[in-house]
Amino acid sequence: MTTRRNFLKNTSIMAVGSMIIPNLSCIGSTQFPYGLILYTVRDDMTKDPMMTLASVAETGYQVLEGASYSNRQMYGMKPSEFKNAVESFGMKLLSSHVNVTEQNVHEVAEDTAEAGHKFVVQPSMIHNKLDDYKRGAERYNTFGEIFNKLGIRFGYHNHAFEFEMMDGIVPYDLLLQQTEPSLVCMELDLYWIIKGGADPLEYFEKYPGRFELWHVKDMSANKEQYETELGNGVIDFKEIFSQSEKAGLKNYFVEQDTCRDYPPLESIGISLDYLKEIGQ
């Protein structure tokens, strides 16, 4: 794939305030709003959340997934305050990664509703044995019922370990089969499913409509297969996006757990350039 080097420079909050607010009317159309999970720029968000949001908005991102929830706050702000901060830069807070438990589920539901979320995603799970997945599926169905009452979809985000066979069963398949589609959706991390040796297109065929959110990051061509910017690796995103309707995709988020080749705020610009290049 072609290597992308172009990116937008950071500017001040004042400059972003004068930008044209992105048109989010494309939700549900062929071209999805450009999404970013803020975990990618987590260090910048810790140092200066407002300036980081300004830079993310100027780069061209339109919808966000949060990745900081503690003591009923998001990035040190009340949920409504963080929602207002995001929207002041012309973006929307669509989702968040939150470790939802039986103890905090009602608080999380209230707080994410206050923040205007459409999705809440469980970022990972205990995975020592197959029973962990069975119990997880049962919990997630219960969580889904609670979030549904507030108009929020509950989802699960995969890594590679869910595709490691246990007792003759692929745990990710177990999660798909034992969670109710009306209660639980999947946020498919395209890098991790491929790193785990599975094919996302085969999962779209086998479980159509279940993959309402995606995480998109590329995989380097060398034997390390490390995370890299979109267009700088080997994943065929054009083919995968061509099956987005079958997958049930509602929106995607650019993500890199580690930005190895570029600083995070530069990295997200490179990935966004590639998405524009392929018409996504």
C-alpha cells in the first residue's frame, strides 16, 4: 500500500473555533463520520485535554470514543462537561471504553447517558478458561438490558486472544453465539482479529449484522506485525469496508495502542488521509 506522510499541523483552540463544524449528516450513509478513540492520544489528553481535542478536531475527526472513566468522571470532567467540551469543537462523543462490572453498571449507564453516548464498549475480559467467556456472555446480556433502557448499545472489543482455541472452541464464536444480538454488539478490532489468525470477512458472513463498531489500524509488513498507520501496512481496508453493510457497521474509530513511527497527533492525521483516499 502507498505510504502516507501528509498530516495537518496543530493550531490553537481559537483557530479551531473558527473552523467549519463537520457535517455529521453522513451517519448511516456509505461514508461514515471520521472516528477516533482517544486512547490513541491518551498522553496528550492527560497533559492538556482541551488543546488535544482542538488538534483532533482540526485534523478532521468528527466522532470520538472516550477511554477515560474514573470516579464518575471522564478526563477529569463531569460527563456533561466532557460532552460539552467535545461538542464545542464540532465533534460528537459517540462511545466510550469502560470496564463495566456488576458493581458499577448502573452508575456507568447513568453517566454515559448524561454524556450523550450511543455505545458503551467493554474493552477486554478475563480469559483464563472457557468458563470465563461463558460467564462473560451472561453478564454482557444483563448489561445490555440495562443500557438498552437508556437508548445505549452495549458492546465488546476483541484482542487476539479470543481467537485462540480452547477445548475445541473459538472463544470469540462462543461470545457471539451466547450473547443476544438485541443486547450486545461487537466492536471488531480489525488488527487484532487478523493478528489472531482469523478473517473478518468470514465473520461478516457467519455473523452478519453483529459488528456495529470497528477499530481500524494497520499491520506492518515485517515479521513483528506491529500496529501502524492506515495505508502503511498490509491490511486490505478497501475490501473490508466493501462489506461494511453485511457486517452491520454503524461507525469506526481509528486506533493505535502504540504509535511507533510518528507522534500520536501526527499518526492520526496520516490514518485520516488514507481513509479520505479510499473514500471512507
